[in-house]
Amino acid sequence: MSYSKRLESFILEMKGGVFFLSPRERMFLDYLEEMGVPEEVVREGIARCYTSLNPRRRSKYPLFLCFKTVMEEYENYLRLEAQKVSIDWRRRFEKKISLVRDYLEKDVPVPENEESAQEILKEIEREIVRRLWRSMDREERKRIKEKYREFENRRDIYGELIKREVQRIYGIPNLSLYVD
């Protein structure tokens, strides 16, 4: 799956007055693609992000600053997809927990509803990644930080990139009811 040239053209059109995407913006798109965010969701998130800006600011507004908006669109998309097939959230919750049982240090709270199940999974994911990050060799952490150095001044994106890298290294799946 590779995002089409139409997406790049769309982004350049949204930005206005820009002829190409920066390497950092391309890296951001690669990251979204690696996460499995569908192209139409990326397009919607970017459109929502850029249309909320003053048109004169769009050309200088880095694409990766749309991260939060794109992720909100992605979560909405995943929720709608799950509703279409009416997932058994309890079963999916248990399945996700079983995938990381070896990394758990305490008992997992019992969720009351789908929303609390999603929150519990995300908190477990954060906790596991935080613990693994701290246990990593200093040189390995330095290598990962260097890989994403360009995003260092954007803590939200930087943290997410590092989290995904730690998950990739240790084989920790995305703990979400909606993502396989």
C-alpha cells in the first residue's frame, strides 16, 4: 500500500503556493502509511486541519502538525468500521490482553463498557512502552532518538514515533479494540 500521487497533489493544493513536500513531511506520510491509516482518512484529517487555518498561513504550516487531527479522523473511522461489523468488544479486549500478558505487572481492571475497554488498553500500552523504553540500552535509545530527531520540537509526534519504534522492536501490538 503506497499513498497515491493524488494525495500528494491534494496536500500541495491545500497548502497553496508550495511545490513539493519537505523530507520531514514525506517521513510523516510514511509513518501514517506504516501505521495503516487509510489514504482517505489521511486526506480527511489533512483537509480538516488545513481548512481550519487562515489560508495565508497554510503554505508555511508543516504537514506533521496535522497529526492530532488525522489521528482523530482515524479513531472515528475505526469506530465506524467496528460498528459496521458489530464487534464483540469484550472478546477483543481479552484477546488484546492475552497478547501482552507477559508484559503485565498488575491485574487488569475489568472494563464496564467499550469506551473504558479502549482506555484501559491504551493505558496498558503506554505503561508497557514506558517500561520497555527505560529498560533499553542507552545506545539503543540514542539511536531511536536520532532517527526521529527532526520531530524533537513536536513532543506529541516525537513521543508517538518513539512509542511505535519501541513497539516494533519488541513486537508489542497496537492495543486498540479497533486495530488488528
